[in-house]
Amino acid sequence: MTEATLPGTQPDELLNIFGPRDQNLRMLRRMFDVAITQRDGRIRITGAADNVKQATRVLEQLRSLAQRRGALSIEDVEAVASGEPAPAVTEPVVPGEGRLPKKRAIMGGVDIQQAGRQVKPRTPGQAAYIEAIRKYDLTFCIGPAGTGKTFLAVATAVEALKSQQVRKIVLVRPAVEAGESLGFLPGDLRAKLNPYLRPLLDALSEMIDYDQTRNLMELDVIEVIPLAYMRGRTLNEAFIILDEAQNTTVAQMKMFLTRMGEGSRMVVSGDITQLDLPRGVTSGLSDALDRLSSIRDIGVVRLGTSDIVRHQLVQKIVNAYEEQESGS
């Protein structure tokens, strides 16, 4: 049994080399019959001597290719592993847009790699949402459940990390639910916060393999935290997402928005029809939309029931509630 190590691999390079949900990594393991693991930026290859040597050579080439191109495709990995030249890039990098694909027509949107398939906006509203995130450093998105507010924001954040536009992702959620406090929940602080942060973790797991997510969180490249933990921080070169923003107070929203540092991008999403704040408390999301309406450098996207992409019943349920509320 032989072991080799590739040191000094950056987190964004690991994401690109391993591929969406580690699909490239699994392919290399099968092709060369080796164990490939990573920890603290080091890639470790273990197996028969010849197999380790070949796999190490391929991983070194893939790391060099990822540094030049950003994200790698399955075709890139197959070509390098078989000793052939990697396919040429068919779409050039656009000046001022890093290594993200060139903007397309509104319904084409921007492709986001997820588990070996392309994640694309499925409605004009979703496409406009992604375009706004691309254009503005701060984007607000308001819409009912099932419109992809969180999913598309997280997917775009992961792509920005892979393309080295940002150095980290920060996913934030207010820990508020029907006037109850965290104290009544059993367990330690992590256990108490888990139900509130789970939707963000679920969205993240659709983009990145669990082990890779855990490693990136240990390296502080990805943070999933409650809103209260944002106080006093300044986040530079980060992609910051505030989910369920309708449950922030005015003071909390001001605190969050002023955490933005140089080179950072923020997305604030929520459903203003589903408030869990105490009666009489103004939503920070509604207040911000009104207070900041005169600032041109902020994107605002409003999604509707036509943008719901969950089970077909969800759209009917939302419509039924809206009709009831409008009639009362």
C-alpha cells in the first residue's frame, strides 16, 4: 500500500477539482482503484503504487487546469485521466464578470452545476432573480413559499465561490418562531439552532457533498449562523445570504446590511405574508424595502405564485390562502 499527498490546495480549487457533490472524485476513485480523501487542504491518495502514481499525476493536472479555468466538467476529467488534451473552453470569460458564464437572454439564465446536471431558472421571475444577483451587490427577493428564493441564492453563492469571485459563503437566518425562544428546546446551543438553520443546510446539500461541506465549514469557508451572531462583524469578499428576512426587526436588518465589506455580495430573501414576529413589531424586510427604495444600486425582485416550482399543489394552496386573505 502506497500513499501520496498533494499539499496546499485552496478550498475553491477543491470544489472545482472534486466537482458537484464529488462526482469527479468518485470517477477518479473508480478509474484508478484508489482511496482519495482531503483534510486541511491536503489531498491524500492511497492504494497500489502504480495506481497512486497515475492518480496523483491526474490530480496535479486537474488542479492546474482548475486554476486556469475555474469549474471542471466531467469531459475535462475523463480527458485528463485518459491522457488526452482537455476540451477547449467554448465560452470565453467576460471582462468584469470573473469566470462566470456570459449573461444570456432572460429565460436562459445562468447555468449552475449541481450533481452533474444544470440548475437553471424555471420561470421568468427566477431568471430575473439570478440576473439581479449578478448585477447588484445587494439584492432583495420577496415571494411565497416554493419560488426558489433560497435554493437559487445558495446555488449562485456556491458558483461564485468556485469561480473565486468570493472567498467564503455566509448563510444567515433569524432564530424566530411564533414568539417562542430557543430556551425551551432540548440540547446544547447547536441542537437548539439546528431546526432554524436546517433549511439553509438542506439547500447547501443539494450543491455540495456532505463531507465536502463539513470540511469547508471546518475551514471557515462556509458559515451557517443565526442572525444574532452577525453583530460586530465586517465581511469582506463574502457571499452573504439572509433567509426568512421577514422575521427580522428593523434594528436587526440595519445591523445585517451594514456587515457588508469590500468585494462582498448580499442576497436578502423572505415572504412578507409569513411573519413570525410578535404582534405590532415591524418587519425589517418591509421597512428596508420602503426605506431603501430610492437607492438605485440595489436590486429588488418580487416573485409570485406563477414562480412556484414545488409540488403543483403548493401553488394552489398559496392561491387559496391569498384569496381568503384578500376577501377578509
